[in-house]
Amino acid sequence: MGTEAARLARMSALRDRHAGPVLRLLTDLSGVDAAEALLDETMQRARRHIDHLDVAPEQQQRWLFTVARRVAIKAAQERAARHGTPR
């Protein structure tokens, strides 16, 4: 585990490097209206796991894409449940 300052620096670098590609993925999956909120949720999950994330950018992006897809799926399921439509 690192210091809080080190965690914040890693998180800032992670977001700077990967937010654009992750946002594009989420826009493709969920549309423009939902993408920003889903990106925020994805980055919150990354923050909770920052001490365990691989330092290689390719591995970070792969992990973030997996998390983003799961966040988008969960949001779609919740939206469908609220509206009473089948998934």
C-alpha cells in the first residue's frame, strides 16, 4: 500500500491516460446521456482497487474496459427493471 498522496497521483494518472477510451466505450454501449455517469462509477471502482492494479497501461486499460462493460450492463439491467421491460 502506498501513501494517500501516491494513491491520488496514481488515480489521476490512470484517469488522464484512460478516461477518453473508456468514455468512448461507454458511449458506444450506453449512449451519450449515460456515459459520463458510468465513467464516474468505473473510476470509483478503480479508486477502490488502485493499490492492486497492474502498473502496465495496457493491463490497466483492459481491466478498466472489463469494469466499464460490467457497469454498463448493470445500469441497463436496472433501467430495464425500473421500466418493467425484459433484459
